[in-house]
Amino acid sequence: MPATTSRSTSRAAPRAAAARKSPAKVGSKRSQDAVALLRADHKKVADLFEQFEKSRSPAKKKQLVAEICLELTVHAQVEEEIFYPEVQAALRDKELVPEAKVEHQSIKDLIAAVEGVEPYGEDYDAKVKVMGEWVKHHVKEEQNEMFPKAKKSKLDLIELGERIQQRKDELLGTAARAH
């Protein structure tokens, strides 16, 4: 009998450990730090641009561009409303954030040029391609310059991540209701 007890105890221990880990995993989306959250957005958009490049279907391209535009619009808004002001204050930055805002404006101009437009012609594909290149450049600067500095600062990136996620949820909810 003791052998059975020790076996069941040894099986129960990993399950108990897994049970302790699993709630954190479920809630990890909510408690991601701001940098991890923004990096995940960058990856998602890069994947969407890649799908666009491979697509030959006008309907699929239109759907992908709608997703890209929504993701970029929401991402830029949460960065401008929440992340950038905090980073700018913490780093006493006079260069990275202003430059990022100018890059956002250029991307917003391209979004306006392709959003809701039928995906026909070379100009459409060229505008989406250029938007992808600008986004890639912007992401590289954020990830290589701004994010490492933010991580080294005294910013509470978990709290900032929670605020960003909450605002993203609000904006995406509003966007879903608008469609």
C-alpha cells in the first residue's frame, strides 16, 4: 500500500505544480509587460504583411489590409496615448518619441490611402509594400533603441502593459461594434 501512495503522490505533485502554473498562464495576456505586448503586436503585423505579399486573391488582400490597418491604428493609438508619454517622461527623451510619432503619421497617411480601397492595380500593392517597409523600419528602431531603454528605466512595465491591454481591448471592441 505505501508504494501506491508514494506513486500517486509523485503523480499528484506535477499536476499540482501544473495547476499552480496554469492560472498564471491563462492570465499572462493580461499581465504581460508593455514591451512584450508591443513586440507581440509587431510580430502579428509582420505576419499579416507577409501573408499579403504571398496572396494573389484580391478578396484575401482586402481582408488582410483591413486587419493590418486596424492593428496598426490601435497599436499606434495605445503607444501615443500611453506608452510614449511614459517613456518620454522616464527617459527625458527629446528624440526617440518625437521621431516615432512622425513615423506613425507617415504610416497613418498610407493607411488612409489603402483602407477600404479595392485592391486592384500596382499602386495599391506598392502602397501596402511601402507601408510594410516603413513599419519594419519603425519596429526596428523601437525594438533596438526605445524598448531596451524603457526596460532599463524605472517604469513599471507590468502596470503599463495592463493599461495598454485594457485600452487595446476598448479600441478593438469599439471597432468590432462599428462593423
